[in-house]
Amino acid sequence: MNSEYLQKYARNFPITTILLLINLVIFFHNQVSYPFVAMPGVINLNSFLANFSHIGLMHFGFNMLVLWQISPLIEVKFRHRLAGRSGIFYAGIILAIASLITLGVAKFSNYPTLGFSGIGLGMMIFAGFLYWKNKHIAKQLLGWAVANIVLGLTPGISFAGHFIGALAGALIFGVIYFVFPKNEKSF
């Protein structure tokens, strides 16, 4: 990848780029300091930032691959319908998913959690429903989401984070679907 490609990507997908940078900054923070972790029963800034926190390069890399590939699908879908508001709208979707995960993990997880997987799953489900008319994309996204929920059953991986992320993506999509006027729907 050259700098010209990255600049074009950043212009075309500003919210995705900001999310990538947030994850990168927090990843580097974790290398020199104690990582942000969501603790059972606790809701604070650390609990929220834990959604962007990773342990290890592989954990970080796989989650950023999900973000890099799925986030632009959502960002593009709202661009034409919402004009100048699309970035704020999409950022609100991510904020809502992250907030629901933070609350859900605090309530339902029995052990400390961290990682972008919950948000990634929320994005997969949201995008799967958003692209429902394109069966090829929808099946792939929803299939990957189911596989990742099952992956959450693996010891050491937060099933609560994965499952709540998927539910959050479905809930946020449902709210948008039923609130948006029919002529403004992008799906």
C-alpha cells in the first residue's frame, strides 16, 4: 500500500479511518501501559475504551481487517442519502453499538474483556441487514457473524462481548429501519 492509496481511503472513508486510528493509538498505549479492560459489573471510561483495546498483534490485526473491510460498506450506504450528515450518523451508529456492548458486558460477563470483536460483529450484522437485497453480500456477512459468535464459545474469548455486539448491530439496524422515512431508506 502506498501513501496515495491510504490518502484516498481516508478521504473516502473518514469515520473508518478515525476508528482505525483510535484502535491503533490504544494498541500502542497497551504496549507501554496496562491495557483498557472492561471489568464485570463496572461501567466507566476504561469499560468503554476496552472496546478498542487489544492484546497481541494477531488480535489487533484480525479485528482491524474486519473494520477495514466492513466499515466502508456501511459508510458508503449512507453517504448519498444523508449528504453532509453521513459521517456524524455513522459515528452515532458505532457509538451506540459500543455503548450497548459496554453496558451488556458489564451486566452479563463474568470475567474481564477487551477487544473490537463486539463492535465488529455489530457491524457485520448491521451491514448484513443493510445489504439484505444483495443476497451474496448479506449471506457472507451474516455467515461470518454466526461463525464469530460461535468463536466466542472458545475459552478465553468473550461470548458476552461477541453476542451482545451482534444483538446491538441488529437492534440499531431495526431502530433505523423503522424510524427512517421510506423515501430516505438506503436499503
